[in-house]
Amino acid sequence: MPIIKNIVILTGAGVSAESGIDTFRSAGGLWEQHRVEDVATPEGFARDPDLVLRFYDMRRAAIQTKEPNAAHRALARLDAEWSGELLIVTQNVDDLHERAGARRVLHMHGEHLNAWCTACDVRSPWTAPLIDRPPCPACGTSALRPDVVWFGEMPYRMDDIYAALREADLFVSIGTSGAVYPAAGFVRGARDLGIPTLELNLERSQGSAWFDQTRLGPATELVPAWVDEVLGGA
Ligand code: BV8
């Protein structure tokens, strides 16, 4: 078994599903209730800002009523006890990784609990609705938008993610369908770098064929067991 020192973990909506946060593509999921192009694109925001602001106000309020689950807690434990490099790259815009205690977390698609001012470019911590066009805490302009990466927009900190992947000895993907790029391409990048890859997911994903190993089941069972294994072997 090769020595594992540096780990990159990619998480998606599936890691927060058991906390009661809707995933995107599951039956009754977010994309069944809303047209992606209407609520998660800059064009949709330009066309109907109220529709988009209400969509994110609803989700921002909802996550504040949810709690981290055993998968979030297990990853927070790994973060606290792992002496090597570790980066939790999440596609999720909720704050459950951090509320579970994880620190080495990178939100590549943004965060619900920030508001981004399109006038002064400042991102401010935000828990309230944006529909009433509140003033930006930094410049006072009413030009706030959700701090999330919409389709067609560049994800955050891609250089940091690729740098961590280049140093990684293991790439693990948890609770993601592998439907959205560039995140869905990380497993192939890891393979090309000769890095072992592991998938933990409820069902096979669009990327399963690219993983060395896939374990199927709920994150609250698979993730604590995997963390025990890794720390047990540490
Ligand atoms: C970009 C924030 C330029 C907003 C999101 C290449 C090929 C084809 C298309 C493209 C391409 N490159 C770019 C594109 C276009 C596009 C794209 O990928 N389109 C898709 C639809 C084909 N990508 C973009 O536009 C991206 N920007 O490309 O910029 C560029 C190019 C190169 C390099 C740099 C930049 C921006 C995409 C980001 C959009 N914003 N979120 C918001 O949240 O509202 S994406 C959003 O959807 C999530 O963040 C996430 O990324 C994605 C949803 O996926 P998942 O999280 O996986 O959720 P899903 O519901 O799909 O699946 C859940 C999984 O969990 C399932 O597998 C299920 O089995 C499992 N599960 C469920 N319950 C459990 C579980 N597992 C374990 N336990 C459980 N209990």
C-alpha cells in the first residue's frame, strides 16, 4: 500500500443530503423545481433578478436550519488529526463542513453565507435575504448578488485546486454525480498524474468508470468508515 501523505477530497450535494439539503439531480431535486438557465446563470439573473434572488434567499434561509451529519463530522475529524496535506474541495455552497469543524475547506462554487457586491467587488458575510436590495456593507450601493459561481462563470481558486492535486497521493470524491465541469474532470486529472482515486457515493455516477475504486452507500456510513481506515492506517 503506497504511503499516503497528501489527500484531496471533492464533495458534492450528496454529502449534505442526509442533513436535509436538496441535491440537484435527484427526484424532486433543485433542478426539477427550477430551470438551471433561469436561476443559476448570469443571463438568468440579468433577465429576472427577483426570481434568482428569491431562489437563493430560500436556500440561504434553509441551510441555517440544518445541521452537519456524520459524514461532515468524520471529515472534520480527519482534518484535525491528519498530519499530511489535506484539502476538502467542495462544490457545495452550504457551510456544513465548517460547522462540523473542518478548516482546510475550499468552496470552488462559492458560499450562500456571503453576499458579493458587483459595484465594489467586496464579499461580505450575509445571512439575510437579498430580495429587498439591501446596501453593500462596504460601499453602500444596492448591487449585491449571491456569492455563488453560476454556469458559464469561472469557479474559484482553480490554481490552488490544481496545485493540491499535483501534490496529492490520493483523490477521493464524495456525494457527487460528476455532471458538472471542471469539478467532474478532476478524477481524470488525478489518473493522468498516477494518483489513486476512490469514489464514495450512493449510486454510480457519471465518473465512476474513472475511479480505481467505488464504494456505494450513504455518506453517513461510508465516510466515517473510510476515515477510520485512513486514520487507523496513519
Ligand atoms: C466553467 C453553484 C469556464 C450554484 C454550481 C466541459 C464539458 C461540458 C460542459 C462544460 C465543460 N466545461 C464547462 C462546461 C459548462 C458547465 C457544465 O459543466 N455544464 C454541465 C451541466 C454539462 N460548467 C460551468 O459552467 C462551470 N464554469 O466551466 O467556466 C471554465 C472552464 C474550464 C476551467 C475553468 C472554467 C461552472 C459550474 C458551476 C455551476 N454552479 N453550483 C448553486 O449551487 O446554485 S454547480 C452545482 O451543480 C453544484 O455546485 C455541483 O457542482 C453541481 C451538482 O452536482 P452534485 O453536487 O454532484 O449534485 P447532484 O445532485 O448532481 O448529485 C448528487 C450525487 O450525490 C448523486 O450522484 C447521488 O447519487 C449522490 N448522493 C445523494 N444522496 C447521497 C449521495 N451520496 C452519498 N450519500 C447520500 N446520502
